[in-house]
Amino acid sequence: MAGALPIAIAQVDCFVGDAPGNADRILAAAARARALGARIVVFPELALSGYPPEDLLFHRGFRNRIGEALARLEREARGIDLVVGYPEYAGEAIYNSAAVIRDGRIVANHRKQLLPNYQVFDEKRYFQAGGGPTCLDVDGVRVALLICEDVWEPGPAAAAKAAGAELALVLNASPFELRKQSRREEVLLARARETGLGFVYANLVGGQDELVFDGQSFVMSRDGVVAHRAPAFDEAVTVVEHAGGRWRGELARAPTDEEAAYRAIATGIRDYVNKHGFPGVVIGLSGGVDSALVLVLAVDALGADRVHTVMMPSRYTSPMSLEDAEAMARGLGVKHSILPIEAMFEATLETLAAEFRGLPPDATEENIQARCRGMLLMAISNKTGRIVLTTGNKSEMSVGYATLYGDMAGGFAPIKDCSKTLVYRLCRWRNAQGVIIPPRIIERPPSAELRPDQKDTDSLPPYEVLDPILEAFVEQDLSVGEIVGQGFDRATVVRVLEMVKRNEYKRRQAPPGVRVSRRAFGRDWRYPITSGYRPGDH
């Protein structure tokens, strides 16, 4: 393309707090972009600090590290313009900024204008808002700088157009949730139609605590066409060419919902384990669908040699569960231990016999079994250094169908934001790539196996009823009346919502896990533990 401006998008996995290491990553990606013939390379939002840095921003030592790393980029980056996101300290103020580094100096600097303060974002806690547009010339092309939220509202892009921009480089740290990419592209389509600008959207990739960033950086042409898309969930340096409003690039395949959720969780496991330096993971394998999914995810994320499964049968464990757990572990090639809990369970009941005299058996005895298992898993974790992955799903976490210090004990909860129905969808998707989960694990009625002939439906509505009610309440904030209006029984809705309210104290003590929905328990769920609100009154 004659007279084209080659622009590189560096979709990198940055490590929160590791400014020197992030500078290494930025310089390595810049060298790769230069080798590919790019004139300018765009990095994600706050690439130098990692995202989100949270209260690290207030620490003076961290501020010093950022300054040193930025100075190093100025010294060492040559032969290509770098557009780098970083926290800018100006006296007592902090800005979420993008610096353009050219031949040893910063030639332009943009301060993020719109600061999100919803869902997982709380940027107004940390940053001051910037002013108007920032534009610069790159080989005769007038280029504007924008940062993430700046394109979710019309104003900043319109101001950039009014300042003479032909295209905009947009730095992003946009976390994954199901169907998020389509919303990003819809937003940029609207901005392109409003302004006639083309947009280069550079997104972060990798896992950070509960958040996963899926990459999928893209170019939206001024004509409203996606002209380039980088891969999902993988680091990449890709180059696009711009000339006279026309673009040349490649389109990576967009994943399906099931593939996207699966890869997001695997990415979250991989980065949480690796960035913390754990040698591997330990999983309580029950023969049920939840632990089966977590096992396959862990093997895909880390490799079989870093995964240890433990089957802990009790008097209520079925032969089918033992067989299926062993078959899965053997098929995947992971270390597998069988540690019966019967003796521990009996000893605990004997110790408590006088305290429990005259009281009928109830959920207490069920919870003791779960806590025996939790103690064994945590002991293995302490001895080996491997982190325990818990196997609870969002449906269970919502209504408290889980045991504190039992099956909730662990360091990371990969599927805590997956409803039970999504768990089944992910299992079927994974088996479609090659059967690895025994089909009867997926087909059998779910059971905690903590009492004779137990089924989940003894305590809960069927999941095909429960999960839509939970989604309506947790993710959409609908009232009882609105949910009933969707065709659900009022008594069932009230019962479910009361369980959600009653079990907030459990969720506060749960380990972090990967966010895949619009509202996950954790960063974007702030529900009071102590509350007089009665959902059934409205």
C-alpha cells in the first residue's frame, strides 16, 4: 500500500507492580515491532505498571519504580515510536496517561479524560481526569491518543476529530466477560460513524487476580469495518497498515462463548499460579462435574506434571464416583491420591458425641465430612507448596450450597463465576475437542454425596430454574416481581433470593476466582453482610 503508515499493536501480558519487568516486556515487543517494519507501536493502558495497580499507586516506592522504568524506556527505545500507558505522577495528582516516546524523549502525553467508576472499575479513587484531546504527527498522519473509557462516550473522539485527527490510537485494559468483544466493536463502530475516524484498539492480555484480559485488539476503519483483529488470550505483536483511511490487516478468528469462557478461566489459572510462583496445584477430585471441569482446565493451563488430584471417599461415596475420578486422573496423566476420610469423620463424631447428645443428625455431619477433606487438601498444599484449587460454581456460591473451611477452603476458585448450567456447557465444549471427561460424569444427577442417595435437588430448585433466577437478581438487579414476571414461581424466587442474602458472609470468605460474567462475586459485588432488606417484600 503506497505511502502506508505501518502501526504495530503490542498485546502484552503485563505483571502488576513489576515496573522493571514490564519495561523489559515493552522493549522486547518494541524490538519485535521494529523488526516487522512498524513505524509506531501501541501498548495497552497502564502497561508499565500493569492493570489494575490499585493502592500500589499510593506507595512512594512504587512511584519511584515507575519513574525509573519510564526513564529507561526513554533511554533505550530507538528507531520506533512507543505509545505506552503508565501512571503519571504530577505533584499530589496521579493521571492514567499515555506517553509517546520518540528518539529518547516524550513528544506527546495524553491524560485519560473519562474515568470509569462502575463494575470492577474504581479509577476515581486513584486518578484525576485529563483535559482535551492529544494529537501528534506521525509521518504526516495526524494521530490522536485516547485511553479506554475515552471511546465509550462520544465526546473525546469528537474532540479529537475537531483537532484534525485522521485516526485514533486507543490504549485499553478491558477485562473479559462473555460477549464483551462484540460490545467493544459496537462502541467503536458508533464512534467511527460519528467522527469518520479510524481506531486502533490495543488491549491487554493475561490474568490478574479475578480479572482476565482477553486481548482481541482490533482496528475499526472509518467506514465501520473491523479491518484487523489480534488473537484472543494470546500475547501478540501484529502490524496493520494505514493509508488514506484504508487499512490492511488480518482477522483472527473470534471464539464462541464456550471457548472464550474456557480459555479465560485457563488463562486465569495459569497466570495466578505462575505469577505467584506456585509449583503446581492440588484439586479435590470427587467424581462430579465441577471437579472434573477444574481438573481439565488446570491440566490445559499448567500441564499434567503440575497437577495433583486427591480423591477422599467417605461412606457415602459411590463406586461410580471412585471409578470416574480415577479414570479421569489416569487419562490425563496427573498424580492421583486416594485418602479415605472415614477414620477422621468417625473420630470427629466421637469427640463431639457428648456435645451432640440428644440432637438429630443434620447438615452438621455433612459439613464435618467437607471439612475433613479441606484439612487434607490444605495439609498437602502446606507441605508441597502447591495451591489448592476449589471447585465450587456460581450457583452454589450464590445460595450458600458450600461449606466454609470445607469445600470452600483453598487459594483460587476457577469456576466461582460459572453457573452450573455453564459448567455443563463448558464440559461438553471441551469434550467436543476430544472426549476427556467421562460422559456419565456429565449425565448423572449432581450430588454432594454427603448422605445416602443425596441429590442437589433435595436442597435446591433444578439448575435450569435456579440459574436464570440468580442471573436476573445478581447480574441484572431485578426485583422479585420482575423475576416472577418472567414466568417463575413467586415462592421459589423469594426462597432463592433469601438464600443469596443469607449467605453473603460465606462469599466474603471465599477465595478469588475468574470473572466471566457481567457481575461476579468479588470486585463488582458489594452486598452487605448485615442487612434488614427482605427481597420478598418487593
